[in-house]
Amino acid sequence: MPTFEPEDFWAALHRLYEQQLKHDEQIGQLVEQGKQTDERLSKLITIVGDLTAIVRSHEERLEGLEGPA
């Protein structure tokens, strides 16, 4: 059964800790990117809704100008 020297154990533990810090940083970046994506999608949804209302308004005006078919 292999044994660890105390120095090896602490070195391995330090490497694990450093990897965990990098992982946590990447997760934080992904969360921030997700929030930014949500904000952009929300703005896009608002724009599409506004455009839809404009198109609908123009269609109604055209129908009023053309009269009943």
C-alpha cells in the first residue's frame, strides 16, 4: 500500500485547492455570461414586441384604407 509523505500530501492538497479556485472562477464567469445573455434576450424580446405592435398597427391602418375586401 503506497504511503504519502507529509510534503506530498500537502502538495497534492495545494494542487487540489488551486484547481478548485480555477473551477470556481470559471463557474463565476459562466454565471456572469448567463446573466448578460438573459439581459440581452430580455431587450430583444422587448424590441420584437415593439416591432410586432408597429406592424400590427400598420396592418390595421392599411385595412382601414383599403376598406372591406
